[in-house]
Amino acid sequence: MLLKQQPPLEECLPALREWFDSDLGQQLLDAEQALLDRLLPTLFGYYLVQISVDNRLDLGRESPIKHRIRINPVIELGMNEQALVAKNEELPLEHNSCDVVVLHHALDFAQSPHQVLREAARILRPGGHLILLGFNPVSTWGLYRALKWQKVSCHGVDILSVSTGCVTGLHY
């Protein structure tokens, strides 16, 4: 069985940003922002942390929480003063220190989604709110991502596999 490892987020960022800049990506972002604009005004606290695959987005703009921190995987020009450069799997924040954590497609493109989720839970205070935005694996988009065919050659044998690593057919 072939297992495909998710590449590091730093390598995927240019392609992800290009996709989010496309018409389809903008439609998705608009729908997600509309949901957040309705939800976030109802959540209160001192600190909101945004962990996103596109740090150009201000997803917490409608939140009454004044201290909003964005986690960026790489240092870039034009980062705002509330930005922290860190891996999503190793957040430099104290235990139980944040009231709201927004994971914007952070699990979809993480090498270790469980570790990202553990870190988000670690920094979330008791009674805090964790907001997950991502692709539903059983939705049309999730199935497309899971069933994206790839042709791999191994010792002269063509193997058709899906991105999850399950071998689906052999061709000699």
C-alpha cells in the first residue's frame, strides 16, 4: 500500500493562496466569512486566535474580542503586529489562555491534524469556543480530494492510487 504524506504547509502556501484567489475560492471564502460574521459577535472573551492557511484573511473582523492573534507558518512582509510566526502543531501560547480559536482549513492541510487539534485544545480556556472551518470529507469537495487519481510507477508496474494512499488498481 502506498501512503502519501501531506507536504509541509510552507510548500503548499503559494498554491493554496492562488486557489483561494480564484473565483471558486472567493465564493467559498465569502460563504465562510458570512458564517463567521453571524457567529463571532455572540462569542466574548479577551483573546481570539486565528490559525489559517491564508494569513491575509481577517476572519475575526466582526468579533467583539479586541486581541486577535494570527498564526503564520512563515514570516512575510506586511504581517500585522498581532501576527505570530509558528507551526500550527507547536503554538507558542500558554495553556488555557484563549477564549476563541478559529481553525480555518488548518486541519485539511496539516501534516499532523491531530496535533493541530491538540494544540488548539491546549490553548483554549475552559468554556472557550473552537471553530473549525474545513472541507467535509463526505461532501462533494471532500470526496473529490480523497478520490483524486494519481498514477505511480513502481518497478515498471503502473499503480493507480488515490491521494489517501489506498491502492485501487494495478495495470501491467
